[in-house]
Amino acid sequence: EIMSGDWSSDVCSSDLNYFSMSNENPMRSLLLEDFHNSHEDIVSLFQTLWNESIENIPVLLKALEKVSSYLQDRNFRYPYIRNLVYAIGAQPQPESILALEKLASETEDEVIKELSLIQVEKRKLLGRWESDGQGNSDSVK
């Protein structure tokens, strides 16, 4: 469940050990808050570390709808959106693929649609952790 309310005084991004598995739940909430500028770091953790729970998928989808103002510039928004889509793809299958297919069919954002469709095809072809054939893995892009 996504936490709500003013918990920023209890959980401050500078006080957390990002790499602790126990922080997956608080980071779900922190990702959707605007009082910090660690969104990209948090998304990266959902892509590489916290990728074993289908409970992450709705949070990552919500983050696509709620991009923070400091990430709205085109030069920042695209990489952030791309990494959110990659993080969704890194979650358990088939739920991640189904979520990406639904996202692609429902979004009006052409960038999100294109990235989602690419990720669906890649995940269907390669699975969750395979490289793209050029030595690149989605988990390190």
C-alpha cells in the first residue's frame, strides 16, 4: 500500500541507506513525493535491486503520471521516463509485461507509448535480465 501523509520528517532521503532491502516500502512512497530530488536514484534501485515484487508496478506507473517539476525539462524528463519504463520491465513477469502493454494502449504520451512497446518486445524476446546483444543490459542503461 502506498503511504500518504506528512512523513517526510520521519523518512528523509538523506537519512536512508538506499541499498537496504528494508527500505523498499518507504521508497515506494518517497518516489511519489515532491520534497526531494532523488527520484532518479530511487527508480534506479527499483530497476536493479527492488525488482522482485509486483507491488512495485502500480507505484512505478503512478510515478509516470506524477513527474516532479524539476524533471519536466525535456533533457531530464525523457531519461527519467525511460528508466521508469525499464524499472517496470524489471519487475516480475508476466505482470510487468501486462502493465507495459496496458500502459502503451492507454497513454496519450507518445514517448511513454513508444518506450513501453519497445520494452514489451525486448522483455518477450530476452526475458528480464538479458542484454540487448550489444553488451548492454537494461539494468545498467
